[in-house]
Amino acid sequence: MPAGTSRKDNRIDTKFYVINGERRKTLIVYITAGYPSLAATEKLVLEIAGAGADIIELGVPFSDPVADGPTIQESSQKALAKHIDLSGIFRLASRVRPKISSALVLMGYYNSILQYGLNKFADDCAKNGIDGVIVPDLIPEEGDKLLKAARAQGVKVIFFLAPTSDSARIKLVSQLSEGFIYCVTVAGITGARSALPNFKKYVNRIRRFTDKPLALGFGISTPGMLAKVLKHADGAIVGSAVIRVISANIDKKNLPVIVGNFVSKLRKGIPREKQTGKNGYHAQKN
């Protein structure tokens, strides 16, 4: 496996380590698997990894993606029209895994996983180099079966928190979420936004319950927004903005390079900073 990792030493965890007392914050990039095609997705993953994405989310197309805005919904529908499914995505992952050190995470809806079979799903994640899974419509109270299957294979299950989450939910997610906690920036669906709220109180409220890495997502689209988010969080997730770049350049032969350049600009906007957290990955409290 790349970068000297193993199933025991999950690649997601390595992306939040400190090396020699210094670490750049973590950049997480989402793309819809199969958009515009699986062959294009394979090239995109390689370019995005080379451009500096620490973790790459492969979106599993679904007919009713309730957490996603119109940009990702459209890409998902177009991928479904080409009959993209989990089996094809696993084959894609197996091809790119030996070529990149970025962690790979599947983001998909629970019905797809149930239909595939929980144990088979977790086993195929492990066999094909998938390090974690994000399931937007699976609440932690009902996640026991997936957690059990995934943990047996060393695959992380990542849960969500939102600005509206109360203390009980924060405590539960802090206990169950593995790899990192996905912190939604706004109450709503995915999609690039022109402005984002201040996250200081939100992040600090979660920090009272956990020292696990916190990654903020939904609406982040520019280096400036990344810088704002990463004043408080350990990682930032960019999705719809990347899909928009793909859509705007979908017929160009150098599409992967264009997307890679966009990700590279995002990466360059992320500062290095000294870290002093006891587990070596979380940002200093503000």
C-alpha cells in the first residue's frame, strides 16, 4: 500500500498526523464517481491526488441524494444514466489505489449499501483500498450494523454534525465517528456559496467533547473560504465547486489537468502552522 500504510494504520488517520511538529491543514475533495464517465473519474482522481488533495471522496450516484444541492444532484443523475454502481466504483478504486497516497472515502446513501450487503460492502472497501465511508442519511443511532461490519475490516465510518446539533448529538457523534467528524457549515444542502458564517463558536462547542479531527464542508469554494474555515478546523471539504469546474470544461481533452489546477490553487492557499494538540492533529483552540 502507498505511503507505508496498512489496514491497521488507516490512511485517513495519517492525513491528520503532525510531522516534525508541523502540518498543513487537510484538504478533502469530493467528485461524483462516473461523472462524466468512470474513465474520466480515474484520470480526475490521479490529477486531484497529484494536486495535493489529502483525502478524495468518491460520490456514489443515487436517485434521491437528499443532502446534495443541484450541482451534485445533476452529476449524480448523469452518472446513473450510465449505470454507474458500487461494483464499478470498487474496480475504479482498485486501479487508482496503488498510484496515489491520498485516502479514498466513499460518500453514498444507505439504501445503496444495504442493497449491496453490509458485510460485502465493508469487505470490498477493504479489498479495493477504500479507507472510509460517509453516509449522509444514516443517523448514528442506527449505525450499529454498518459500524460493526466496517470496523471488522478497518474501514472508518464518518458521521455528521451541524450547527443545530445539541450537546447530546455532539457527544454521540464524537464517540462513534472515526477518522474525522464531518461538520456541516450551514443547515441545508451542499452547494458553493458566496459567503460563509463564522465557525469559531460552532467548532469550539464541539471541541469540548472531542479531540478528533474536525473537517468542515458544504459551501466552500475558494482559497479565501478555505483560509477562513481552517482558522478553526483541521480540514476543509470542497465538492460542488469542483463539480462545477468539471461541468464547465466537460468536453475539453485536458479536463483532468484543469481540475487538477483548480485543486492545486486551493492547496496553495492552505497555510502551514505549528500544532500542539495532545494527539498531534487538532488545531489550537481559539
